[in-house]
Amino acid sequence: MSWRDFWNGEHSIYVSPRHKALHYHAIASDVIAHVPAPDAVVLDHGCGEALDAARVASACGRLYLCEAAPTVRDKLRAQFGRKVNITVVSPEEVEALPEASLDLVVANSLVQYLSRDELKALLETWRSKLRPGGKLVIADVIPPDVSPLTDASQLLGFAWRGGFLMAALAGLIRTAFSDYRKLRAQYGLSTYTPDAISELIGEAGFADLQRPANFGHNPHRMTFKATKPT
Ligand SMILES: C[S@@+](CC[C@H](N)C(=O)[O-])C[C@H]1O[C@@H](n2cnc3c(N)ncnc32)[C@H](O)[C@@H]1O
């Protein structure tokens, strides 16, 4: 099994429906905070189920939801197919978007599942699809020194605040015996120091690198924002 198979199948990354709903609500709010204008064209790359995408779509002109997993794309189409300014796309369809047509690209919790070369290729794609002055936000990047135990304790804190602590405890036990843990042990997750990912973003032609607050509930992970020069 690869990461791609994992995301395409049934998994229990979200420990309960409440966890999933609170997670996607928070991510949607974080995306909205970066939307530059009400008519902005936004790409959420590696969006997952994006349960609160309708709220993001209400805050921008057009929202592209890009998912590699076909089963997740089917769920997105079932949920958002009738929303006129949401378009569900595959990574290949992102490649086919017109050059310089996007105002904001967001990728939350994606780059850890990509090889360094895959990230470099995506940075090229994102730069070509963004308009001059457009913004790129790469969020939830894992630094090399953060252990799975930190992730677990951050999840428990989120669960305590969100009222799903018992589900989170059960979920952590399930995860310990799950495909996720095996894949994490087998393939690892891509991690970056702030300097290493800043260098890649700069080499891809982005400027004005900033470090806004991280998306979601884990402040031990990092968010980077950069601009395509005019
Ligand atoms: C950890 S989930 C994050 C989902 C969402 N961004 C969030 O914040 O909850 C990673 C998602 O990225 C998708 N993915 C992985 N590689 C991808 C790629 N190259 N292009 C688009 N999506 C990808 C996976 O299928 C999965 O749904």
C-alpha cells in the first residue's frame, strides 16, 4: 500500500465525525483568512474531503478543489457538484488550467506525503498557474524534530477543547495498529527545516516569504506564504 492507496481507501485519521467536522471548519477559516479579495480565484491543492468548502467558496470568486484520490473526488462532487463556483479537479486537470489564472494556492497537510522532487514539480506548476502578485500558502509542514508523540498530544489537546476526548483516545489506539502507522514507519513523512523549504520555495521563483500562524490545531508544524513576483 502507498500513501495514494491509503487516502483513496477507508481510513480513520479522523477519530469521529465531530473531529472531522471541527477539523474542516478550522481549515476553511484558515483558508478564508488568506483569500485576497471576494472575486479571487483559489486553488486548494490536496483538499481532502473539504467538508466546509462551501464557506470558502462564499468568500471567493471561484474555488478549485484538487484531490489525487478518485474516491475523495467522487465525495467532493457529490457534496459540491451543484455549487456553481466550486470545481473539483484532479492533479492532471490543475496542470491544464490556464497560466496566470489563480490568485491564491493553498496546500494544507500535503507536502509531507510528497517526495522532494514531487514538491519541486508542484511548486513549478503553482508558480505558472498563479497570476503575478498571486500568493502561495503551504501549511502544516512538519519540521524534522517533531515526533509522532507531539502530534498525538496536540490531537488530545484539540479533542479536549472540542469535546471528543474519548474518541481521540480510542482513535490513537486504532492508529497505533493501523495502515497509517505502518506507512509512516515504511515510507516516512517528508519533513523540512524552515531553511530547507524556504530555499525550495525561493528556487521555484517565489519572493517575499512569510511565516504566518500554522493552519489547524498543531502549532509545532509550520506555514509558509510567498508571492509570485510581478
Ligand atoms: C492529510 S490529507 C489533507 C487534506 C486537507 N488538505 C486537510 O487539510 O484536511 C492529504 C490529502 O492530499 C491528497 N493528495 C496526496 N497527494 C496529492 C497530490 N499530489 N495532489 C493532490 N492531492 C494529493 C490525499 O489524497 C489526501 O486527501
